[in-house]
Amino acid sequence: MWLLYKGANYSTDNKYFKGISRLDELFERACYYQLFDTFVELGFTPIIDDNINFLNEANIYEKVVFEKNTFKITLYYQSLPINLTTIKKHTNNLRPDFIIEFDDLSYVILD
């Protein structure tokens, strides 16, 4: 629904849909945009570090810091904060879709 609300009509060259080949990826992408917009609506300013990698060809960052006054929240998308580790199952790293990190190093893990 979020993508429809934003006027994102499906096409292979639409920035909202680049790199999506499965339905679960579409859902994750919509959740990413919803989380991003929610932090902005709450008054946080996104701080994009030029050294942070794009996760895919849709220019989605694997890490975005949001600041409001002296409070910081970091949103990780399919990546891990340095302080967290994951387990391996066969050859794949298991990691959650989203991790929200707060200043006090507490986390919300969304998968």
C-alpha cells in the first residue's frame, strides 16, 4: 500500500522497484521506505555518509543515521552494526532485514 500511496507504478526502470525479483523483496523495500519516512515525519534528519555503500541498484543505503537534536537512530538494512554478530547456516550469513540502533546501543531487530 505504501508504494501505491507514493504513486509508484510498477515498471522495471522505476527507482522503487529496481533489483526486485521476488515478492518478499518488494515487501522489504516498502518497509524500508516506510521506516525512512516515519523517522523523517517524527522530526529526524537523515544523515547520509558518502562512505556508506548502496545495497543495490535502487540506491538504497545499507545504513542511514537519523538525527534529532542530540538523539541519533541508525537504520541498518540487510547489514549488521559492528557490535552485533550473526550465525552461519551452511554458506549463507543469516541477518535480519532491519536493525534499528539507538544511542545507548540498544537494538530493535525486524525480520
